[in-house]
Amino acid sequence: MLDLRTIRENPALIVEKLGVKNFDAEEIIDQILQLDVEIRALKKSLDDNLQTQNIGAREIGKLFKNGRQAEAEALKAKIADLKTEESQKAKHLSEKENLIQNQLLLLPNMPHASVACGKGVDDNEIIYTEGDASDLLFEVAPHWDLVKKYDIIDFDLGSKITGAGFPVYKNKGAKLQRALISFFLDSAIEAGYIEIQPPYLVNAESAYATGQLPDKEGQMYCCTEDNLYLVPTAEVPVTNIYRDIILRESDFPIKNCAYSACFRREAGSYGKDVRGLNRLHQFDKVEIVQIAHPDHSYDILEEMRAYASSLLSKLGLPFRVLRLCGGDISFTSALTYDLEVYAKAQQKWLEVSSVSNFESFQANRLKVRFKDDKGKTRLAHTLNGSALALPRIMAAILENYQTEQGIIMPEVLRKYTGFDLID
């Protein structure tokens, strides 16, 4: 959430910055500024009212002491009217504060200065490419055919049990899935991340704190009876560990990793891009999260991008890194890198990771603060990234490592799978 003081001091700059995200903020900013004026006026009026009551209360005692009972009773009646007025104004203030909070929640985060204008995915900037993205020399099959051939993932069975987008992994498919999770977690721990095993359900307050609500309410699965949400990513419960906490400067950087199943409704997703493992309602992912000092968060973002890239290098998958433009960056992010692998049978790039710096946007909602070396309380910066999301990684492994004898396992995974070949 954007800071109200920043909006008050730089409204034109915020409107300009949010325009990079193709978000017209002018009307909302005007409403926030008007509400801010009204709220400050109400607070001053309430302070004046209370001061008048306090002065009157002392005066009543003096009047009674001096035997001026009629004047004292008249002043008591006046103070009673002031109390009634105070109650009405306090209620009005609460209503205004709720209104301004709701308006603030509608504003996305301001993009970093390096984020370019753009309408969507076609305007993202490719900043790095690694590996051979040329097509294989023999006739290749897409992963949705390979999983049937080798009986490792059953999409039809998942549809029978739950619905489309909930595959059943089995045999060597289940082992490969488990191997990827272990490899990603072990790598994160080796890189200094502390492993967390979070809940898969969060309350509405947690979802608001990290920015999933109200922006992505339609994409989340909600257990309405309990008002709980299935996590779309482990980012939500892990980042909320630090909600309403004041840290010490010496605590930074805080590095956590977590495996979780992720649940997304993916409403409105249709067509060839959702075939097989390309887009699921339930999938597995290892997430990395950092809580950082504001002075160092962009260095940490580059470190996290390099770390996620190293996983793809170790898996031997061709990949590229993109800096997202304003039209493709998320509601909460200030700067995001997407990592995409090349699936040779589909002849397309598949996103497997987003690594983002949210600056103080999430921290302002979460109230994640720290005391600096001068004793001043400041907002921390939050960052997270996929390291990595499994479905498209598995799709790329199946398609890129297929041979006429079977699917060869990347060398780095073999100690986890216990086999070298899916045949």
C-alpha cells in the first residue's frame, strides 16, 4: 500500500508513475486527498472539542466550590452536548478513515525507474539468454503425449477426481516431482535460506497484507464458511510471519524458503496455452522470500534473480530472463524479472519464475518495520521469487530431454530420483 504522506506530498508524481502501469490513478488520488483533508479537519475538531470539555470540567468544579450552582449546571449541560457532538464526529471520522483505507487499497505499487512503458508481454525486455533453444533433430512429442506414453501423469484421472487442472502424478512422474522439490529446497538451504513449512490456508487479513486482496480475489479459492483462502503461493503465509513486527537492523537480511502446493482458479484461461502442465489450478512450487533493508533491496533482487537462474543452469534447460514492462508487472511489484524455459516440442517459452521487489508496498500493509541505527522506525522492503515452480519445469524436462530410448534425467536430479531414465 502506498504511503499516505507520499501521496499528500507528491500526487502528480504518483499519477505519472502509475501511468507506466497503464493505471489511471488521478480520480482515486483526488478522492484520497479530499478525504485526507476532511479527516484532518475532523481530528482537529475532535481535539478542540476534548480540550473544551477538559477546561469546562475544571471550571465546573470551581463554580460548585464557589456556590454558583446554576452556572455549573448550565456548563454541565453544555459539556453533555459537546460529548454528543464528539460521539457523532468520532463515528464520522471512523467512516472517513474506512473510506480512505479502501481507496488506498485500490492503488498499485509504483514501478521502479527502470520499468519501461508497455502494454503487455510483447513489450517485455529480454536481458539474458542461456542454452540451446533450437529444435531437436528428431520428431518430438509434447509433454502431454509423453506422460501418457510413459504413464507418469494422468490428467483424465485428475479430472475425474476433482476437475480439469488437477493432475495425478504417478510412478516415475511422482518421483520426479518429489525429486524437484527436494533439489530446490536443498539448493535454497545451501544458499542460506531458512526452510519454513507454512499453512496452506490463510485468513483474509494475511491475503490483504501481501496484496492478493482485493486485487486477485477472483483468482483465489475461498472456504466461505470459515473465510479462509487457499494459498496461491507460499509467499503469502511466509511473508505474513513478519506482520506487525518491529525488527532490528541487525536482523537483515531475513531469508526464508518454503515448499507448498499452490491453488489458483485461473479464471478466463482457455485455449492451447493451458494444455497439459502449462496452466494448472493446483501445482507445487518452492518459494524464496527475503525481508531486507531498503538500502540494499535492489542488490538482493539481483542476487535472487541470479540464484533462480542458477537452478535452471544446473538443470541444463535453455532459459531467458525478462524485465517486465509496466503493462505486465503485477499490482504489488516495483520491479519484476521473469525467467522462462524453452519447451522444444511446443516451440515456446514457458514462465517458471517471477522474482520481484515490492519495496515498502507490502511492508506498509504488513506493518513490517525496523529500528535503524539512529533509533528511527522505518518500513522494511519485501522480496520474493519462485525457485522454482514445478509444472513447466517438468514439461520442459520431458520435452527437452526426450530421446528415442526414453526421457533422460538431468544429472543433478539423479541422486534424488533414483533413476537415470524414464522408459
